[in-house]
Amino acid sequence: MNLFSPFAMAIYTIAGLGLLGLPIGYSMIAGSILYLLLAGLDLATTAEQVLNGLMSSYVLLAVPLFLFSAELMNLSKMTDHLLGFCDMLVGRFKGGLGHINVVQSIIFSGMSGSAIADLAGTGKISIDMMTKNNRYPVSYAAAITAASAVIGPIIPPSIPMVVYALISDTSVGYLFIGGVIPGFLMAFAQMGVNSYMAHKHNFPVEKPIPIREWPGITWKATPALLMPVILLGGIYGGVVTPTEAAAVAAAYAYIVGIFWYRNFGWRETHGAILTSARQTASIGMLIAGALAFNYVVTVEQIPLFVKGLLAGYDLSPGWFLFWVNVILLLLGCVLEGTTIILVILPIFIPTAVALGIDLVHFGNVAIFNIMIGLITPPYGLLLFIVSSISGAPLRHIIRDSMPFVFAMIIALIIITYVPETVLWLPKLMGYKG
Amino acid sequence: MTLPSRTQLVEVLRWLRRRADDVCGFLLVAMFMCFMIQIVARYVFNYPLGWTDEVSVIFWTWGTLFGAAFCLREREEVRFDIFYSSMSEKTRARFAVVTGIVFIVLLVIAMPAVYKYVTFLKVEKTAYLGIRLDYVYSIYVVFSIAAIVRYSVLVYDGLKGRAPDIQVGSGSVI
């Protein structure tokens, strides 16, 4: 490879601008323009790629809509009532509040597609509950809250899977349903760690809730519990597309907040609209940058180059997945997740196809992996957020989250090497593979 | 006629910024409404619509580019912030000058070609509603100009030793 080729210069520019703090989307646009300039191509190509790309990425409209519905859901505080319901289910086991935390995240995962939304919605109240009267160390409460939030984008719906669907041209519906078993595997792994920790440190048990209170508690949690039913029922019942389901989720969250809990009005709605609109612009720009840069990568035939390079090593699918996992785990320590999906995964996809790896399986493995990156230091987004919510020092949270990371990597190995864990449900729903 | 004072100018800019936020919010709500209309038309009136698909992607494209141009605050951008955030404000201000100048220069160089491309599209129309494509795509020109202006301000601030306000991990949505 020529170290002074237009492509190499573009890479230096993107890396340089990114490291020096220019937003990543803009860095990629700048690098792409430089490439066109040096390669003597039409300078309008970047604009053309961004505009045509955004205009044809209909599936991506699910992203702003899921962001909007998460904002509304968190406003309505419908998830607060889930805590009582989860307590009823698992509170009486050793380390009860830790289990409650995980189970609540499972349910929330069925409502929202973002780990950050999960933390924003339930993080504070979960941590407060666990640390009341010093029952759990605050760093442990923060660690399990961050770890369980990771389940959010694995169990459907899922914002990263929507983005992956765009770059891999796979069906959002099958990707979503493929995440169900991995999501539960991740949750079991976390509950296993929590059980172990609870016995080791003698964490408390919650008072069992008498059966006669069960209906009341369930009733209060019903609006929240209905959300996953509406979303998944809508998508897999063939009533709505995944993108439309995102809009239905937002409408439902709004109606529940206004008419059932009656805890927000126009002012709050306005705030939620502005927040989600700005988040939309932020991720939209990242996607726009990736659209511009992916054009350059395609013109340079980088994915084919990687494929040829790897063919030289005569990798088996198993070893290929092993190395992809290692690379993604390392990148997850330093890079933001959406960027990895948009920029790094497209490079591997042709090789995955050539090796006969199913792209729904590959996507689920990659996203599971990238989600683990949300709680691996030094750049673990969720660690930063729980640290600021709980006030616990980052290094203590990192220490306490390590067993969770370890358990999740074991779950990752399982879903990597037993493809049926991902593909069984999609195949049941008619996926041909 | 007297020139407006600095505070008046700041007032005007703030007002403009709030209106820009309103436009950005409107684009999101409009996109959401397209979907609701589409679903209701299909199930309640048994009358599938085609224009909603087209209009909603236009709202999404505009929402992204208009939002990035006028609504996003510096602290809301997705950055490679693990390295950048550990620098002192003085260093970050210098970085902002360098990155800002590179970005502005490249946008300016591409500008004539972009303008030509967009205006050339006046002969094309969107598939369903027949909206002229140069109108739809003009948002990219607006975005480019706004980005040039905005980064000029950031370069100016950087020269004065002021770095953009950042927040680690903000802007990520997954």
C-alpha cells in the first residue's frame, strides 16, 4: 500500500482531525473531500453521497423515532412502576435488588433500543434503591446498573441493529428477533455474577411480597409491560414495519404519559421533542460522514482488499470471527459504538459473506461485542454516566464491573460459536439464512 | 442610525437559535406525524399512502443537516474524546484553530462543485410528489455555508484561547 496515496492522506486527515477534537462526522466529510481533490474526482461527490444516502435510508428513520419514544417514556416515568413488579418476581432471592436491576433492564430492553436511554430512565432510581441504608456498596450498584443497561440494544428494539441493517442490507425484523436469546443469555450471565457476589459479600434479600398484592403491582406496571407486547406483536404480527413500530411506540408512550400517569404536559413534551431532534442531528451527521467516507472506501475497494488479505491467511470462519471479536473488543475500549458499526463493520462484511457466515448472526455477534465496549475502560460510555449519576469513583466502578465484563465475554463466545442461539428464532419466523 | 449594541446582538442571536430549535423540532414531529398518518390510512381507511414515505425521508434529511447546521451545541457532537478531553483548554483551543481551518478550507474548495451539483438537479423531481430535487437538496448548501460560518467563529474563539465546550460521551445514542 502506498503511504502517500490519496486514500492514505484521507485516512491521516480523518484520524488527525478526529484526534484533535473535530466531531467524527465532520472529520469523515473533510477526509472524503480531500480524497476527491487528490484523486481528481468530482468534488460534489461527497454532497451527492450524503444526500442520496440519507434520502434512501428509510430504515434509519426508526432511529429518531426510537429516540423520541425513549424520551417520552422516561418523561412519563412508566418504568418506575416496573421496579415493584420486578421485586415481586425476583426480590426474594439472595442479592435481590441486583436481580431486580437486571430483570427491569430486560423489560426496558423490550421498550427502548438504546442502552443510554435505559440508564437515563432507570439508572438513578435503581442505584438509589440499592444504596439506601448502605445495603449495597455504591460502586457495585453502579456497576450492575451499567452492565444491565447493555442488554437494552440487544433485546429488540435496537438502534445499533437498525444502523447495522443499513450497512449490511439485512432485515431489521430478523436482526431484532435474533437478539432475543443473546439478550437473555447476557441477562443470565449477569444474574449469575450477581448471585455469586451476593453469596460472597452476603448481600441482603428483599421481603417476599404477599400474593394478594401481586395483581395490584402488576396492574400498576401494565402500561410499561404492554409496550414490548405492542412493539414486538406489531412487528412480528405483520401489522407494522419496524420503522412504523418506532412511531407507534412514541405515540403509545405519549398517550400513556398524558392520559394514564398524567405527569407531563406541553412544556415537557416540547423539551422531549427538542432533545430528540438534536440527538437525531447528532447521529444523523455521524451517519452522513460515514456515507461520504464509505464511498471512498468502496472506490478504493478496501473491503475486497481485506478479503484478499484474509484469504491469504486461509482463515476458517471460526478464526475469522475470533479475530473480529478481538478487534472489536479492543476498538470498543477506545471508540464510540455507532462509529465502529458505521466505519469498521463494512470492511469485514464481504469477508464474512465469502466465508459463509450468516449476516444476521454476524450482526448480532458484532453488536453484542460492541455493547460490551460500552462498559470497558478507558472509553466506557456507560461507566462515565453511572459514575456521574452515583457519584462513585470511576476506578471503583471499573473494578466492580470486571466480573460482569468477564461473564458477558463468555456469553459472547457462546453466541459466536453456537450460531443457532441467534438464528433459531429468525428461522422459526421464516428466515431463510 | 446607531449600530446595535453587543447585548442586543446577543439577544437577536439567541432568539434566532430558539427559532432554529423550533424548526428542528418541527421536522421531527412532522416525520413522526407522517408515520401516524400512514398507519392510520392503511388500517383505518384501508387506503395505503405513498407520499408519506417520500416526505418522511425528506424531513429526516433536513432534520439532520438543518439540525447539524443550526441546533447542535458543541457539547452534543460525537467526538473521539478520550484523548481530546484530557487536554488543557489552551491546547484544545489550539486544536480547534487547526481543525477548524482545515475543515473550512476543504468545505470552501468543494463549495462551487456542490452548488453546481445542487442547481443542476432542477431538472429532476422526487418520484411521488414531483418536488424539484434542487429545492430538496439545497439544504446541503445551507449546511455547508452554516458550517463554514460556525467554524470560523470557533477558529476565532480558539485564537482568543477559548476552546469549544465539550462533554465526554455526549451525542452517542446507542
